[in-house]
Amino acid sequence: MDLRVLGWRYENIRGGLRDVSISLDSSPGRWTLIQMPNGTGKTTTMSLLRAVFSGEALTPQEVYDLRAADITETGLFELRMSVNNKPFRIQLRLDFKNRTHQYWTARSEVRSGGLEEGISLPKELKRLLSRDFTRLFVFDGELAKEIRTVGKDRAANAIRILYRLDHLDMLNIKVGRLVEEQQQRSAAISTATERRGVARGKRQYETVVTRRTALETEQKELQKRRKEMEGRKTTVAALISGRIDQDEALRKRKEQLERERQNIDLSLLEAGHQGMSSLRVPAKIHPGIQQRLVALGGKLTHLKLPKTISVEFFKELAEQQDCVCGRPVTELIKRAILERAENYLAEDQILVINQMKAALRESSADPEEFTRVATQLASILRQLRLNTTAHDQLELERVEAGDTELEHLRQENQQLERDLDTTAQKIEKLTTRDPARQRALSASSENNIPLCDIEVKRCQEKLATATNTLRFVLQSECVKTLVSKISALAQLRLTERVRIATNEKLAQIVPSESLRVSRIGGALELESRQLSSKTGVSEGQSLAVAYAFLTSLLTEAPYKLPFIVDSPAVSLDTAVRRDVGDLIPELFDQMIMFVISSEREGFADAFYQREGVRYITLWRDGEDVTQAREGLEYFRSFHQREGTE
Amino acid sequence: MASPLYPELENAITEILSSANDQTREFRQRLRKLIENATLGNFTDDDVREVIELAVVDEELED
């Protein structure tokens, strides 16, 4: 990403900057020297550039202090720049009266080309241009001290941000958020996402599967036992029948009772069918029900229900030019009609309701039919009971006559009936799916196969969710660990590269002082034969270290940034100044340097022989208004003139 | 296409991923691509999730 400054403009800013425009052209030269004598707004310009790059919020007092004069009500600072060759204009609008400010941006992507509120730089660049980071390239002299102050972390942070290692921190934050989302989703099913919890879930699942197998085995055993008992019961019944047949009179009575029983069974079947048919016609159940159905049909007819127009009517209406009320059907009305048409019944639905109405109205049936069938059923059941008792009586008479074998057979038969009944109950409890029967039999997943199946499924789902979540957590940890290791190793290597490059530059700038960066931790740590502690570093040395570090940091970075510096050589010795003047200009694609007269010797004059240098001079005229003029001759003559004053 | 990474990051990725020899080749390739895209601020939740799900982990449970 390539950022270049194209120029800026002041309106009513302190330092006499009432209407001054600095233009570096759409293709700015590599170096710009701006000569601004003290009091013409050099420090103010640096502060405004930092503010506009970073979009920092100014305090009401800071806004007020920027005014050109007490009577000035508004002011403006506008920065023009290009980002990857696309032009941007950022304005800082100042309201001195209300002590407020606003940022506005104009960019080529906005079709109208107009201004929009706020700073609308590319996201990537906006993230980079924090207040602290901006101080690295709109160089703040204070930073020269801070990058050597342990605890400020300026040096290490600058490397991380500039080389996009903070993006890897953001990647790890994203991984963490995805884990949280996964855990929240699975929490509804299982909260067990750690190894121990998942192991517990696995044991629960295995227990319930084992129980399901045991219940199935029990069901099979009961069914087998029932089959055996039913077989034996048939045998016992045949043996009992054989015992009775040994007495001729009893045999005849038995055959008579059996014929009667066949007729009873047939009658019972017929009456049962008839009863079920009657139940399906509500009008046949009771005269009261029939009355109410006919009344409901009459009411629907009387009220003309369903009282609705069909959806088809509205769809046709939407296609008409005029509504039934005479008003024109516009596009808006057409859309509204079509949307609301869906609230009405379709013609086929209305037809069904009308058929129901007709059926209700015509509900005619014999309302006494079900009562008659029920009475008939009760009578047949009575006959059945009498027949069974009579048959039992035959067996008792035979037993009383001394047939002990029959007596034993009868006892065995009764026992078989009790056992079959108990077995049937057990099977029902094991297998019933009817919730009402399950409740009545106190069935649970411990003793009912369908309920146990539900429990198996629940435990399975719970275990799968917990296992998947656990796997995702472990996988995420793996990714985070690898990303952190990569980030740490890259930072270590970058830091070392920047440290070596810094020392190479220091060796060029201050060869005689053996000033070296021994380590870049949070801050720059220095070593020198002449230094006993960091407090022993002179201002010039401090600046030399800062330049060496910043040029090493910025020149190889993925972002191409301008280097803007105020009084770059003022605190350097003349010899060092010449070295800095020779070294630094080659390191940046764009340098903007604010200089004062005392920097002419050794620094500014080193540029006079270079090609592609822009020279601008700002000064205050007789009316205390700052003026700007471009050109080397004026720069030099003004420089000379100021020097002779 | 040339990698958008600078040598220090490129080498760190190669070195660390080479040592992760319990991971599959696909995981290592996808994680490298994800890091490349992340340094450009260009990745989606799905990109991250897909790479996570490729990681090989030991799921042995504790009793």
C-alpha cells in the first residue's frame, strides 16, 4: 500500500495561516524542503497532519487554540493525498466559536465526488494510522526518547503493526470467537466439552445402550414363555374337553353350549361392527348432538359464512385499470392488492367449507341407533357370561363326580390364565408406545423399550455434540498455537533484521561513537563504550538512533509511507548532520522536511545538488499574514536574507 | 502468483509448519494460505472454520 502526500491547505489557522495552499503536484517529487521560520506554524502543521492522518479527536481547548485570531469563527485544514494512486481529500473543519471539529473525506470512489462525513480511507490503512503509529512517520521528536523508554513498547508495537503481525493476533481472536459460538450452539444439547465431561457422556451412552439390549432380551424371553404357555393352555383345554366327553350327557350339553357360543360370537361381531359404524356418524350417537349439528349448519347458512371473497377475485382486480370503487389501480395499489390477496381463501377452500355447511344442514340420521346397538351389545355380553358359566358348571359337575384329573387340569388352566395375564402385562409395559398406557404402567426408559430408544438417541446426540465440540476446541487450540508460534518467530526475525539495519545506519551516521542497539524488546536498548546508562545519550545521539531505527523499520515495510519531519537536523552536530543529510533522503520514496535557517549548513544545502527537490518558503508579510513561494532561488535567497538579519 | 509475504514471515510459516509433522499436508497448505490472507485482512469465518476442522488432534478421553 502506497501513501503519498499531494499537498495541504490552511484557512484561518494560527501562525498567520489564513489562506495558504501547499501543492506538491499530483506526482510529488521525492523530496520537499519547506522553510518555515519560527512562528509561522511549523509545529501546528505537524500536529494538524498527525490529526488528519489518524482522525484523532481534539479537545475543545485544542480546537480553540488553533484559531488565527480572536474574531475568527471557523477554520479549515485540508490534506490531499493518494493511496495506491487514488486521490483522497481529508478536511478538518474547525468551529472556533463552539470549539468543535469534524472530519470530512472526498474520494474518487464516491460517484458524486462530494464530501462525506468522517475519515473514509481504505480499511487497511485506517487500521494502520493510529495516533501512535502516525507519530512514526509524521516524526515527533518526543518519539526519539520514547522508543528508548522501557515499558512504552513503541518499538516492538511499531514492528508488529507495520509488518501486519497484529493481523495474526486478530486471526487468533477470530478462532476464539468461533469456538465460543460453537460452544454456545452445543450448550443447548450438552455442556460437556472437556475430555472428562465427554468421557462421562460416553459412559452414560454405553449404559443406556446396554440397558436397551437387556430390555430386548427380556421381551424375547417373555414372548417365548407366552408362546409356551399358550401352547400348553390349548393342550389343557383339549384334555379338559376329553374328560367331559367321557360322560355322554355332559358331552351333549357341552356341544349344545359350544353351538350357542358360536352364535353368540357371531352376534357379538356383528353388533360390534354396527356400534363402530354408528360412532362414526355423530348424528346417530345422540339426539342432542344431531340437533346441535343441524343448528350449526343453519347458522352458517343464515350468516352466509364463509363471508369472504376469494383470493382469485383480488388477483383479477389487481389486473384491472380501475377498482370496483371507480378509482384507478396504480402500480402501488396493485402491489398492495396482490400482497393482501394472500389473506383470503382460495376458491377450492371456500368450496370445501360450503360442502361442510351443506352436510351439517342435512345431518339426518336415526339418533337412537347407537343407543339401540349399545343395548344389544350388553345383552349379547350377558349371554356370553351365562354360556361361560354353564360351560364351567359342566366341568364342576364332572369334578364333583370324582374326576380328580380334571380337577388338576382345571387348576393348571387357571394358573396358566393368571400367568398369561401377568406376562401380557409385562410385555405391554416393555413395548407400549401409547403415552397414556406408559403413564398408567409407570413405564420409564428403565423398563420400556420405546422410551429407552428415545434415551439412547438423546445420549447419542449429546455425546456426538460434546465430542464434536471437544474436537473443535482442540483443533482451534492447535491452530492458535501454530499461529502464535509463527507470529512470535516472525517478530523475532524482523526485530533482529531491523536491529542489524539500525546498527548499520548508526555506524554510518555516528561512526566515531560506537553507538549500537543491543536489543529491541519493548523499547530500543543501547550499548556504547561511551555510555554508562541511557541517560548518558545526548539529544543528537537520540535523534540519530531514532532516524536509524525508523528508516530501517519503514523502508522495507509492506506499506510505503511518506516521512515527514520537523527540524530534522537542528540538534545534530554539523558532522553528524551531513551524514544524516546524505543517508536519510535515499531511504524514503517521499520526504517532507520542515527546516529553519540554522539547518542550512550541512543539511539543506546537501540537497541543492540533487534533482527532483521541491523548495517552498513560507514567511509572514508586513500584515502578519503567512505567504508561500516556491523555488530554490527564493528558498536560498530567503535563507540568505534571514541568515543576514 | 507470488506470495504477498515478506521473507521473515514466509520463513517463520515454513519453519513452524514443517515441525507440525503430525498435521496433514492439506492442513498445512490451507493454514499457510489463511495466514497470507489474514495479513491482508482478507478472510471469512468459513475460511477459518474450514482450516480448524482440518487439524488433526488427539481426542483420547480421560476417565
